[in-house]
Amino acid sequence: MKNDKNLCDDWRLTNQMNYLFGAVLQKCVYKELGNSDHEHCEFCWAKFGVHEDMLHVGYCTLDRYRWICPECYHDFKDMFRWKLTEISE
Ligand SMILES: [Zn+2]
């Protein structure tokens, strides 16, 4: 156990435990859907979008409603016990 950083006190955590604990996620490439041209990471609010300065690849719920950036995925995957599923494009 490393205790240099207590993730429970991380500024990025709000109430995600209520809806993302144990969620099934897929790695996906952002595509414009419907009338939204960007999404935000559920934790740090990094922006996903089609523009160059935005993130293009991240982890999302199967309905593509919730997005998580690679950094937050890495930091919180143990705490949230996410299951990563393979998808075909
Ligand atoms: Zn993030």
C-alpha cells in the first residue's frame, strides 16, 4: 500500500460512487453524438471532443453517457472496481 496520496480526499471525487461504482466501462474514441460536440470527464472535467486540444480517447459507460479520462481511470479504477469490456467498433 502506498500512502503518499489519499485518493478518498481527492478533489475530483464528489458523488461518483453513487452511480459509477462497479460500472462496466469501455475504452472508446470520442465521436460527436446527437447535439453535443463534447463531453467532460466525470472526475476532473477534462474535455473530450473532436478538436485538437481536447481528449479523443477515454473510458465511457456502455450508453456513452459518462466519460472518464485515462488519468482518472488509472487513479480510480481500483477504488471503483470498474470492469472493462471489449467492444468492436
Ligand atoms: Zn479526468
